[in-house]
Amino acid sequence: MRSRPALVPLLIVTSLVFYDPAKIVAQKSDRAVQDSLDQALEKEMMEALSGTDTSFQMTGSTSRSGSSTNPRISVIGSFLSSGTSNNATAKTVDLGLSEAEISFQSYVDPYAKADFFVGFGRAVEDPFTGPDKGAAKSGDYEADLEEAYLTTLSMPFALQLKVGKFRGDFGKINQYHPHGLGYADLPRMYVNYLGEEGLADRGVGLSWLVPNPLGFYQELNVEITSGALDNPSFGGSSDNLLYLGHLKNFFDVSDHTTLELGLTGMQGANGDEGRKTKIGSGDLTLKWKPLRENRYRSLEWTTEALFSHRSDSAKTVKSVAFYTFLNYQIAKRWFLGGRYDYSQFPDNSKDSEKAYSGILGFYATEFQKLELQYQRGFPAGRKAFNRILARLVFVIGAHGAHQY
Amino acid sequence: MQSLNKNIPATFVLFLFVAWSGYAQKKISIVTSLPDLASIAQEVGGDKVEATSIAKGYQDPHFVDAKPSYMISLQKADLFIEMGLDLEIGWVPLLVDGARNPAIQPGGKGFLDASTGVPLLEIPSGDPTKLRAEGDIHVYGNPHYWLDPQRGKVIAKNIFDALVALRPENKDYFKKNLDAFDKKIDEKTAVWIAKLAPLKGTKIIAFHNSWPYLTERFGLQVQAFIEPKPGIPPTPKHLVSLIKLIQEQNIGSIIIEPYYSKKSAEILAEKTNAQIVELATSVGAEKSINSYFDLFDYNVNRLVDALGKSAHH
């Protein structure tokens, strides 16, 4: 076994001897002999390296395929079907691809990366609001630039700047795209206060990893955005700059358990000229996932609460909303979840909606999942309903990262 | 007063010297995705570096969670090393982007893809859009290359180059360490091969396709996988076909990674004479595995014990 490695230096030494330049210059005729000797040596070395006996060979290829400067592209389809009973909306059964999303992600240069998300969505009727509000026309897909932003990577002092149109850093789930959530419908708190799609505006955001003596993850994010014209809390104003501050704290309780506590404050003008809406929210997420065999069992519990203070010329409304979601992984591909929603409204704290949901998720692979959700909904001032939602989400193209 | 003035230049020089020596003694902070890389980096970097790993050795390298707390450990790193080949695609990009550390961004001196120049096995050919139909296939080739000790030398050379780029003044020191590492790997490879030589050609079953580099180096033959396709859990039908295969070919051992459920392997073991052999995929998978050398010592000993026994069986 030891003879082979010893052979290589020996060969090198031997060939060096043969390569004595003086000799080559002096005796030209020796060159042919020398060449054939070199060839013989080379052959022997080749045999030594590729022969069956040697233990130190490495087979395989060192070339890397598929390198191009194209961004990572992926397409996500979301097929959402629902059936609703006791329903006042026009349709009780809705079938159809609710959204197709195309994403492009890449580094721009050594200083920044860029993310683009284009969505083709179809309005899905909301049994909480009824047929009059949503004005959904089935089959109509609207293209929308969901997000398009640049993120800096090389700013000093642990700062990161985000410029463009992006999902705001509100609470725990606003930054997630809907297909990444463990349920088929957005919690009522988000729908009623931030809109059916959540908060996504154009502007700038500056985030800072706050150094602290305890060494835990603490991120402060400040965003100034504009364009929330159809936002239920802030919409309709010409002076609609939104100011948002988010503090995220993340703790490792143990190797297997983590705790995230987020605080968000937001302020902006509402429809009534010069009047403001202020929103404060808190989110708490507990995750348990064993490090070893981490794909078989896990538990996630998220609770978010929101307090809104909205004043216009007629009145001041203080309202609240919250939801809590518990998701337990019962087997490698199966998840069982439950969610409770309670929500008042930005301009009305006398009425409220409630909803109970139970969700069974089947995550076939990393690229396909099916969710079956039962919901008992109690809309404000209307009859309670039962709803079944089935959602199939599938991805092709580049493999994305999984946000924790 | 005058004497104080006189001392100012001396104090200044002393200050510079202290500052400089403090700088010179500052260790290069290396954070790696997997502990094998940290182990090799420590070997090559010696006492000039401090190498730590994000993932633990008993974790599935494909599915480490991108916890924000890992970003804090990356924030101060001088060098980040990943296995590459999209093995860590689900978590490393989030951590590197979130670390707010310009030094370790891809393309810079502080980012190293350890797979550079490593000869790879199982590079898929044909239409890449059909790959996912074959399960979790890596487009660049099988990424578990560190399980061949000889490829560990390529990793070490890559780390050496990265360290020299960061601290050219310590080149000779790193070279000495690299040569020592290579020498030890060669010596130990010969020993490991010799130990496993009597078992050359032994047929085994594996759970996931983590082992092509290990089995090629040591001459073992994986006949089938418990996963019908990479990442896809076994069906009853597939298990039945494995039971038949084990019986027909008299296969004695089923090797499994530390992070997979042993349920299906146990069913196979129960129905046949085969035994389950848990091998280590990374440094730290077991308490006794503290270095890259320990990793192979452990796996070779496990294989010799288990396969040797089943051969006599």
C-alpha cells in the first residue's frame, strides 16, 4: 500500500535527473531517447494513477455544470379550492388556480442582491365580507409586481438597506408570501388591518443588527414606505407615507427550542386628511425542533396581537385583533395545525369577527404540499359559516432557502 | 515635564508594538457550515485560527434550520467555508446574507466553497428539468465528497489557499500544517484501506445516497437504497423488494445516517438477517469523533465490526 505514494517522488526525482539542461543542449540526439523515456514514465504514472490497484485515485469530474449569470428563477403555483355553507356570497364552491408567482433572485454585484416577485393572482371571494365587497370575477387574473427590491450586502456597522417595493417588516408573517404559510387564508387580523395581501409598499428600509452584551440576535428595522392607497388602516390619503419600526429578538432556549419576540410600531395618515392611524403589535413564536431527526417532529406556536388607534374628524377608534396558530408535525410529511382568529376593525371596535380553523398539511416533498383546512367563521353582523379550503402549492425551478 | 516629553516617542513606539502584536496574535475566526470543514480548517490553520461549525455532526446537512442566532456567529467571522454544490442551499444563503458581514460574501476573500476542484461522482446528465422527477438530485453531482479522506486533502488545499490570501505572512506555517495533514491522511488512508481490504466487494444496503465517495474509496458495494429516490420515503412495496434483494444476495448490513428514522431499516432487519449499522456522516456525530481522522477511524471500525461479523454469520 505504501509503495505507490513513494513511487511519485521517485519518478519526479528521476525525471528531474533526466531533465538536466546541460545534457540536453550538449547531446541533441539524446533528446529522442529522452522523449521516449519521458513517454514511458508518463505511461507508467498514468497506469499508477488509474490502475485498479492504487488506493489514492479519485474518479469523477472536476468540471461544474450549469453555471450561468442568469438569476435563480422559480415558479410557484397555488391551487386553492373552497366550499362554503350558510353563505351569503354568490358562490359556494370556488375552484381554481389562485396564484402563480414567478421569482428572480440574484446577486447584482459584490455590494447588493436583488429579488423580483411577479404574481398573477385571481381574487378569491371572502365569506367574511360577502359578495358586495370583493367584486371578484372568477377567471380574471391580474398581474402584479408583488416585490422588487435591492438589498445591500456590504454596508458597515451591521446595517442593511432595502430599496424598492417589498413586503413590510410587520409582525411575524407579513414578510412571508402566502404560499409559505401553514394555512390557506391570511389571519383576519392581517386582512382587516393591512389588506387581503398584507402590507407591501414601495420605499426604503434600513435594518441594524443591534450589538448587545448578551449576544442574542436583535434586529431593528425602520421602513418608510408609500403607496398604501387601498390599505384598510392607512389608505385613501394623498399624504400616505407610512413609518414602521420593528424590533426582532431571537433567543435559543436550547439546541432544540427557540423563542422569537417581535414588536412593531407603525404610523401613517389615514383617509381623512391630516389624521393619523397608529398601530402597535407584538408577536411571539415558540419553535421546537430536535436537531437530530429534525425532519420527523416539530412544533411551532405563533401568537400575534395588534392595537390600532385611528382618529378621523368624526371619531377616534381604538381597536384590537389577534390570532394564535399552533402547528405540530406528526410525521415526516404530515402536519396538524389549529388557528383561532379574533379581529375588530380599524374604524369599528363595536363589531368583531371570529374564526376557528383546523388544518391538515401533507408536505409531499420540498416542492409540493397540500393543505386541507376546515374553518368555522363568525363574520360581523352576518350568519356563521362553515368552509373547507383545499390548497395545493407547487414549485419548479431554483431551490429556495427556508426562512426560520 | 521634560522627562515626560522625552518619553512620548518611546511610549508611542511601545503602544504601536503592543497594538501590532495584538493584531498579529488575533486569530482568524473561521465559521464553517459543517464540522468536518471546521476540523480540517483547524488542522491547516493551527493556532492561528479558531474554527467553529454551525451544524452539529449528527444533523442532516441538507436541512439545517437557518436560525437568526447563527447570523450572530457569522457576523464576526473572517472566513466562512461551505461544502458547496447546493448541499446547504436551503440554509446557508439566508445566514450569509443576514450576517451583515461584507467580508464573507460570496466572491470575496472570506467566502470559500470547499468543493472547488474536487472530482465529483454522479454528475447527472441529460435534461435538467427532469431531475426533480428523480427525487432530490443535486445538479452538480453528489455533494457528500468529504466522506473520502483523499478528497479531504483537496478541501485542505482550498482552505490553505484561503488562509494564505487572508494572512500571507503565515504562508510557511500553514504550508507546514497542510503537508502534515496530507501526510497523515495518506498514512491513515492506507491503514483504513488495509483494515477494510478483507471486506472488499461486500454488498450493503444504504438509507440515503450519502456514501458513494466512502464506498468507492473502501471498495464496498451499495446494492440498493431504502429511499426509493433521494428524499422520498420508502413505500411498503419498495421495502418488500428490498427484503427479497437482501435475501437473494445474502446482504448482511444496512448502513444508515444518524439523522434518519430507523423504523424502515428495523423492519428490514427484522425480516432478514441483516443488521443496522449507523455510520457517522460528520465530525461530532458521536462523542468520540472529534476530528476528521476520528470520523474515518470510527466508520472503518464500525464497518469492520459489523461487516466482519455478518461475513462470518
